[in-house]
Amino acid sequence: MIKRLTKNIPIWFLFVGIVVFILLCINFFEMNTRINMLALAILSIANTFRLWKSERQSAMMFLLLGVLCTFFLLRSLILY
């Protein structure tokens, strides 16, 4: 059953998902919005690369979301 679920998901995307999961677990204890924005930006940009060939419109939306999260992350790092 696990092979069937992970058949269409590339290995690099699973590693990115694990990194994002670790970031969100760290955020559970520290409660920092910057960690959430970083995790969301990483996951959105990785999802853009994964979906680019098959679903171009969804990929562009994920890319826009990733760029916005990166912008707000950089803005919050500069202001504080």
C-alpha cells in the first residue's frame, strides 16, 4: 500500500516534506511565525517543481504563494 501511495511522488519531494515536517514540529515548541513562513515557502516552491509539467496553473499558484511567503519572511527578518 505504501508503494502505491508513493509511486507518483518523487523521492526528493519526500525529503522536502520531511524537512518541512521537522520545521513544523520545531514551530510547535517555539511558536515562531518565521518558521511557518519558511516551511510554507519551501513546500510551495517544491510543489511548483513537482507539478510544472502536468498542472501548469496550479504550479504557478504555488510559485506565487512561495514567493509571497519568502517576501514576507525577508521583510520580517529585516524589520526585527
